[in-house]
Amino acid sequence: MDRSKVILVLGGSGFVGHAVVARLAAEGYRVCVPTRHRHRARHLLVLPTVDVVEADVSDEGTLDALMRGVGAAINLVGVLHSSSGSPYGPAFRRAHVDIPTHLVAACQRHGVSRLVHISALGADAEGPSQYQRSKAAGEAVIRGAEPPLDWTILRPSVMFGREDSFLNLFASLVRITPVMPLGGAGCRFQPVWVEDVARVVVASLTRPDAVGQCFDVAGPRIYTLAELVRFVGEQVGHRPWVIPLPEGLALIQARLLELAPNPMMSRDNVRSMRVDNITGRPPLPFGWTPTALEAVAPSYLGPHPGRRRFFVNRRRAVR
């Protein structure tokens, strides 16, 4: 197979990765997806031209071996939580800085110039959260590569889709409690459909106008976090009473939630919401129109998800 049609996808077993890998396979690419736990990527095994490899991409030697014969790389690796550190914690450093650093070096050694990297809307070296600062540091690694790569950096807002951990989390919460104490209730978001993100990722591999560009990737409408929670409540038939929390109380709430094995919120997440997660630029690159939240979310949040799934699949088929 033509080397340009062989793609290494880091983070391909996750929520965004599933959408990206499925689109790559549909467009005839050969895709290699490394993962530390192969069973977590079993949903990808049914896709044609996709190879799932058990590997730890944080290991430089392993990543170097994976790069052989590859024509381009896509980095989707990201984490939302880390223990504290300055300017960011160790988990943020490993995922958002060290892996891009190793990936850039492996690309250079093997003559792979094309790299598409997922960052985050709000990435900022001086941002209020460790997450934002580490994402900016990862971007800096890619921008500063010598010799330079043909990179594209994408900065999505919060993403929604059938398996998302954002709207589905609030749907679970509003089903069990009529009262929702909410930190960052007034923070504004511009949610983007994961399929729109995947479409941009794959198109960026071959579009000359994507090389050396950093694109925001967002939806067509801005919502406060409180509005999103109320929207989810309407879909599931449980309208919550949202109580906005001042940051001090939100930090205390987050500290308690951090004690859980899989925390739904952290103090760093609260600090991230000091900055609106919106773009002042066109929401999608290439002149494309983003898909509205209201056109998709009811298909998996609403009372008749099976019936509405047909609508979403039709939209996906014609894009």
C-alpha cells in the first residue's frame, strides 16, 4: 500500500479516536492504533484496514518502532486529570508534552512530515489551569520542531456524541437528583459534534491549506454550562434546579469528588472554567458548517434513542 495511506493514530481507542479511525477506514486508509490494553479497543477490531497493537506509546523505543512504514501521524492523546505540579502535573506532562515530544522525534527519524495534533480550545501557556498550560506546551513542541514538520493543530471545544462523557454524565446526574449544585455555571461553551471533529482531522491530512495552521473547532452555538445542564434535563425528562456555586464552594466540591476512583470533576477543571471555552473565529475550518447540538444529542439522550439513531446515521453517511 502507498505509504501516504498508512496512518498511525495515538489515542485511537478513545471517544474521539473511534470517530477518527472509523472515518479513516471508510476512506481507505490503513490505520495502526496502539493501545496499552487491547480489549479497550475491541470496538475497532470490526473496522476494515485497522490494526490494533498492544503498545505503550509513552515509551520512546516503542513509538519509534510503530512509526516504521507510516505516512502520517495523528495524535489524539489527552487526559483531564492529574495530581498537581508546576506549571502542570505529571499526568498532564506525560500525555500532553512528553508524548508529542517523542512523536515529533520519531516522525523526524522516519521521514514522516505530516502530523495532525489535537489540542484544546483555551490552550494557553499562562492559562489558569494546569490542563490549559500543558496543552499549550504540547503545541509549542510541535510548532518548534527542527527540522519542521507539516503540522496541523486543532483546538476543539467540548465534544458531544453518543459515547461522550460530557452530556451523558449530566444525563446520569439529573436522573437521580432534582437539584444540581454547579460550579462554573456561567462559563460559556461551544460544543462540537465529534463527527465534525473527525471530519476535520481526516481532511487535514491531505489539504495543503491545513499545513502549518492552528484551527479552532467548535459548534454553531454558545451555551452556558447551566444552559447545557437544563438542555440535558429536558431531553431525559428531568428538569433540574441548577444552583450556581461560587468558585470557592466549587473548589471544595471538586476536592471531594477527587477522592473518587474516577472523579467526574477536579479543582483544575474548575479553574479551567475561569475562561470561556468559545472561539471568536469561524467554528470550523475550510468554510464548513458545524452540526447543531439539537440535531444530534436528542438521538442518544432522549426517550426514543433507537428511533432517532437512524437520523444521525443518515447525516453521517452523507458527509
